[in-house]
Amino acid sequence: MNTLLAIKTRNAVLVTMATLLDKHRDEIINVNKKDLEAYKGDDISMFDRLKADYKKVDEMIAAAKHLASQEDPVGVERFSFKHNNGMQVYNKTASFGTVLIIYESRPDVTLEAAGIAFKSGNKILLKGGKESLNSNLKIVELWHKALKQHNASTDWVEYLQFNRKETQAFLEKSTQKVDLIVPRGGERLIAFVKQHATCPVIISGRGNNFIYVHKDADAAMALDIILNGKSKISACNAIDKILIDANLPNRIGFVNNLIEQLTIKNIEVLKAKNFTSDDIWYEEFLDYKILIGKITTNAEAIAKINKYSGGHSSVIITKNTKVAKTFMENVDTAAVYHNASSRFTDGGQLGLGGELAISTDKLHQRGPIGLQHLVTNKWYVHGDGQIRS
């Protein structure tokens, strides 16, 4: 385990990383173009996540700067107690040690995940997908430059250039101690990691997010929120399912208008009544598709979402705050929204400044995993010779 670097050094590395990203912007974008040109798959959401354009590099720079500006998440006192024998007891946050993140496509994860891990005193092992290899290696090269500039070991950020078989072997019997694994990707990747990992895993699970348009909804607001929820099909916070209250005034007119607006945006509208199997309700689309179904009560909407959703985000559109409260308290997702878009389920948008992943697990952190969540805790006990009788 690497000795914890002073917060001044950690911050300086992050500031230098932001400068290097800006200085080498064109190189990053040109290398990324090679990855884009080499991608032969037909997964449009993966292709979208693979891009690292000027805007994406700007976001990486902003993330590095923001991380440098945040308080040190390590050593924060969470509890204190003075024992009657005079011992002083503290519970403080502590680094995990080594975190392994396995991810697909997104080169920006190579910056953001490593930045969050590094700032919180963790060594990070990055296992990116082969489709973004050139982009990832370029960003890791800059990490190593930033670390060397401040006399910090390049071991803090390590890239694992493993194939599937080598990854499996590392998960089952790693050549170094790994304290936590975070898989970010599709269900096949997550199942693979859960099957072979021998240490704790935080699941950054599927989306398959729902919007419930209650009978007391503002129709114009509902339309805007649905369209926004489908504005980025590759995002895990995108909307896939719409439940419309059977008692919504002018429901037919609302549905027809909604279908028209979605069609203009090239989104295929699927109607639940046309499917004999329930399997479609479980599916995360990550595509230009959306499913519309009819519902009769708030309780029915809650039950349907709890059965079929990925546990990520859910939305209710209603003017009735009592109904909204019941919905939000009983829907079992990491984030619940009343009259707002699910697209805000993001570390930056929810005030964390960035995220390692969005967890659909309940331990140890649910929803966006930010800087302050990538820590465990430790008990510090100070005495002067006390023994227990």
C-alpha cells in the first residue's frame, strides 16, 4: 500500500493534470479519432460514450480543477467519544487502499475515476475497454507526467492492459492487493466481475428508468421532462419507460402529442399493449426506443417500477405533493424525482463535482459515488496505559 500523500501534493497533481489536459488537448482528440475510426461495433451508445471531443476535454479539465478545490475526504472526524476510563476515541474517514475500476468506452472515466480515487488517497487500477485503448493510454501518460512533476510514484494510477482471460485471472487471484472493485458497463460486464471477484464489488448497474405521469400532472411539464429524459440515449440516467395514468385529462391527446414529439427526434415509440411478454419491461434500451404503458394508481406505478426498473432513477410528474411524497418514499431506486428530469442523476449535477460511478447497490453508497464516498473509516483510540478489566 502506498503511503498517503499530503493533501497539498494531491491537489498540486490534480492542478497540473488540468494544465496538461489543456496543453495536450489536440493530441487527446486526435488519438481518440483513431479509436472512433477503429470501432467496428454496432452499439450506438458505446460509440457515443467513446467520443472525446473539445467539450469532453473541457469537462475533464473542469473535473480535475474541481477535485483540487475540494476538502480532503481523508481523516474527517465522524464520531468522538470520551471513555469513562479516560481514553479518547475517534472515528475518522480512511482510504480504501487500492480500487480497481473496469469500464467500457468512456475515456473521461480515465480522468474522473482516477482523480476521485487519487484525491481520496487511493491507488487506482484502470481496466478500460479495448475500444478506447489509445485514448486511455494517452490520458494515463499525462497522469504519470503530473505525478512525476510532484515527485509522486506513478503507481498511484496504473493501467491494466489485460484481455478478458487475463482480467479473469487477475480478479480470481490478483498479483497485488485490491480492496474494492467497481465495474462500469453493461450487464454482461457486471455479471462477469461478480462471478470472478474475490473482494467487495460496488455495482454500477443498469438504468431502465421510469417516468410516471400522474393524473394531476402538468402535461406541458411532463412532455418537456420526458423529452429531456431521452435526450442522451447512451446515458444510464436516460428514460426508457413511461407510465401514463389512465385518468389523466385528455390522455389520448397527450399520448398522441408525445408520440409525435418523440418521432420527430427519431425515437421509436413502443406500446406496451403490443407485447405479450413482460420481458420488454426489464430491458434497458440504450437506444432510440421508449416504451409507453397505461397505469391506474400510484400504488400500481410504484409496484411496477420496483419490479422492473434497474434501481437507478425514477420520476413522478404531479401537482399533488402528497402523492409525490408517497411515490418518492416507496419507489426503490437510488434517485427519485418529483417534477424534474432523471438526467440530473450525475455526480456533477447533484453537487458532488464528479463521480466514480453511479451505484445501484445499497452498500456502502447508493447513487453517484463522489469524492467523499470513496473512503471507509477507521477507529483511533488514544490512551495512557488503560487495560480492560
